[in-house]
Amino acid sequence: MTSALAVAPVDGPTLLQPAPAAAVPVVETVDGYARALDAVRRSGRTVGVVPTMGALHDGHRSLIRRAADECDVVAVSIFVNPTQFGDRADLAAYPRTLGSDLEVVASAGGQLVFAPTVAEMYPDGLGSVMTKVSHPTLAARWEGASRPGHFDGVATVVTKLLSAAGRCRAYFGEKDFQQLALVRRVAGDLSLPAEVVGCDTVRDGDGLALSSRNSRLSPAQRRAAPVLFRALRSGSSLVARGEESPAAVRSVMEQVVAGEPAADLDYAAVVHADDLEPAGSCASERPLRLLIAAAVGPVRLIDNLDPCRGH
């Protein structure tokens, strides 16, 4: 459905024009991004956006490909957002690979990259704003409890990105399930002009969910990391066999992680998929999600599973 595009300055709004397939234009300003996508819609075409922090891998590639299948023009934002990092060292260590990211975008069918600077996204140039977007309940548990302020940063930057993009379909991976739930709620509550689309987690052959953070694992840590998926599968199997007690399911997941010395469990949980509140029973008619987080060496990993689908 897609074709390659380039950004060309004209008298008036920036427009998207045909370009060689290998060329992926990069826009660095919010205004340029907004005007480029406005031009797409004025031409009668639909817009898909894939917000990322770069260090793109096959999980991102799958998001871009799905967007390309469903939309006429796909824009990928690449921005390492400082407001969602509580640890400055973690922010500094986050991989930044714009050159290879552009190749991934082009090969997956994306036609535009929005790669702003921190100064472009935040008035003080340091990554802070006086006005923040926050959801007190969805952001309070799980990752929110372990990473205070993280989801305020996510909600704020996603609001800025989707507001600039305008009417679109926005694609997010289910690997960051709490983030997906938060984005859906924020988009609905604030009437953002985006339809939020959740996409299945992409995994390596041993089950490890693809993540930009995986590149920071040593070989030994990488071998240990799939323990999160094994724990989720064990919990899912228990639910499938009719176990109704969330405590029993949690206990099984905890035991699996405890068997891997390199992994330090933060939480294992059985929650309602819509609001991420702890489930009172695995026999609930509401959809469930199993959540897990653990540190493997210096790297914090998260994963989740739908116990009814097994992925």
C-alpha cells in the first residue's frame, strides 16, 4: 500500500513527494512533522505512525510493516525521551543507532522519520515541562511502582507526538503492555486524534521478547533472560488447566524465576487486561494478563502473556 516519499520544502506547508525507495526523509521539527502529515491527509491518504525510541529491531520492523499494510503513509518517530527515565545512567546507556534505524524503516515500508532533538520536544532543552500528562491509577502499579515518574514521561511524550501527528493510526507493541494500556486510556480521555493499535510481541526462538535493552546483556545474561518467558508459560499452563487462584499462578512464576540465579525478580502478577488491577480469580469473565519483570545483570526486562492465547 505504501510508496517511498521524501520531504521537500515548498512555499507553504512541507509536502511529501515521490522519492527513491532507499531514501527515508528525516524531519527534525514538530512543525515540519505536523505539516508533512497534514499534506498526506489533504491528498486523501491515510497515516500510520509508529512511535519509538530508536535502536530498532525486528519487533519494531513488525509494527512498521503492519502499519504499511493498513495505511497509505507510515511515519516513524525516533526520540529517546528523557522524561521517562528516572535513572540518568540508564538514559545515557540507552542505545542510539539512527543510521541503522533509517535502514530498518526503509526496509519495513516506512516513508518518513521524525527525529527531534530534546530541545525541540521540551522548551527548556533539558527534558522537563511544567505541564505533564498523568494517569494516577494505571501508572501507579507494576512498572510505575518500580520506576516512579516513568509513565508520566510516557504519557506526556505520547500526547505530544500524537497531537503533532494528527489523525492517524498509532501502532504500539504488546511487549510493553502497561504502556499500551496507558496510551489507550490517555488517547481516549484526551480525545487525541489517533486510533491506538496493539500488536503482538515478537520473540527470539527461545522466547525472549525483543527489546532494545537486550543488546546490553552479556552472553551469559542473554542465556538466562528467557526465564521470564518460561515463567509466563508456566503460569499460563496452570490457568489453562483450570487453576482459579491468582496466588497459585504467581507462585509458579516466582518459582521458575527463582531457579535462575542470574535473574532478580521484581514482580509476577495476574491482572485484568483492561485496567491492570490484580485479578481476584483466574476464572474471571474479564480478559486476563500475566505480567512479569526482573533484572538480569544490569538490565531490567519485562514481559507479559495472554493466558488464553499463550502469547
